[in-house]
Amino acid sequence: MSIIIKKKKSFVTNATPKPLTPSQILGSIGVNSILGTTYINQKDFFDDSIEEAIQQLITEKMLLLSTRIIRSLEYFVSYRMVDGKKEIKTLFLKKQHWLKFVRVDHSEMILTGGRPKEFLLFLEKKKCKKIKISREQLENQI
């Protein structure tokens, strides 16, 4: 067995080298994936983080194994009057075949960073079914 050693030739200059660009350093990975800044617009970033917090709260409260199950939920909303304005008090959620509803109070909705109206928009976006219940059923839930 023989070993062959080759000497590499190098090119020496007196000029100062150009600084490397981020794309040269990171290659195909990209700066945004390293820094976690994939959002150009801050509003999109905040909207997505609020939507993620809403989704996490619902999955934890409902004890869902997957976030895909959110599509099959049914819900209704109870309101209250505050200074002459109608405001969302509580959101009631359940799976289609469940008998009891799970409550999400106004204070829990605020803790996610979103307004209660954003909860309703999230449920509409996920195509959850809004149901109507009678006054007696509502009194039993409250």
C-alpha cells in the first residue's frame, strides 16, 4: 500500500479580502431560519402568535389530542352588557357527541393576548359550527 501526498498551490495577494455575506456563511439555510424572523410584517407575526395561543388554550381546555379536532367543535357565546355595549362574557365549546360544554371565560380569553372577538374569528376560520340553544339550556350551563 502506498500513500500519495500532493501539495496544494495557493495564491497570495496583498489585497484585503471582502467580508462574507450572510448567504455565503449560511448557505441554503438562510438568515431568517436561523434567527427565526420569517415574518417581514410585524402585524402578521403578532396575529399568528395570538392565533397559536388561542389554539393552544382550546386544545388544553378541551383535552384534545390533535389541533385538527378543532374543526369538529360546536360553540355558542353568552354576552353581557357593559356600559351599554354588548360584550362577550363566555364561550362554550363541545365536541359534537359530548353532552356538556367546556367554558372559556372572558378573563381566559384576554390572557391569550387576543380579544374575545378574535376567538370567534378563529372558530369561524376553522369552520366550527355555531349552535343555538334554548334559554333553559343556557341557564343550566350558567
